[in-house]
Amino acid sequence: MERDVYQRLLKIEEVVELYPLFGEYDLIAKVEAETYDKIGEIVVSKVRAIEGIKATKTLAKMVF
């Protein structure tokens, strides 16, 4: 299922980088958006909507 999730994440426009991992997490995705609120919307409505994703962890960095 990890490969399917990976392919579906690649189709999300705001996902600008995606890497498979070994260990506690299976994938790490870099999402870019103009605001923290928009990142939250993307994670909830697009990322968590993908079948096979059990949990997400969001770390945010604001760039000026």
C-alpha cells in the first residue's frame, strides 16, 4: 500500500518533495503553501483523505 500512497501524494500539487523512509515513518512529504492555515487544509482535505494513510505529523516553517 505504501507505493500506492506514494503515487497519490505525488499527484497533490502542493507536495513539492517526497521521500520514502525506513523506521518510525514510511514517507516524508514537503508541502508548500502561503499560510499555516492553508497547509492545515491541504493535510486534512488532501493528504489524510488518501486511503492507507493512518496518521500524519506536521512540522511547519514560515519563510518570509
